[in-house]
Amino acid sequence: MAAPNAAAAEEDEEEAMADRLAELRTQLAMVLSDTEAARATLDEAAGLLREEIHATDVLLARAFSVDRHHPTR
């Protein structure tokens, strides 16, 4: 009689392990989804920052290209 109980206990352990692995898979999928969303947000922020840097470069280039010999009055 010990053998059937041992086999049942082993099956329960395997089922518990399979359930835990399924939970981990779900959690990892959520982490991956969050990571992809964060990456997209950071990519967008980086693009906006590049635009701001470019605009600042243009503004500074124009500011320093003013004809200093041209009368302003």
C-alpha cells in the first residue's frame, strides 16, 4: 500500500511543479510586455530629445551667424 501513496504523492508534486511553472511563464510574459512598453516609451523620449537637441543646435547656429557688421538701427 505504500507504493500507491508514494506514486500519488509524486504525481501531486509534479502537478504542483507544473502549476508553478505555468505561473512563472505568465509572470515572465507580463514582465516582457512591460519591458517592451517601457522600451517603446524610451525610444519615443529619445526621439523627442534628439529633436530638441537639433532645434537647439539650429537656434544657436542662427544666433551666432548674425551679421555683426550690419547696423541694427
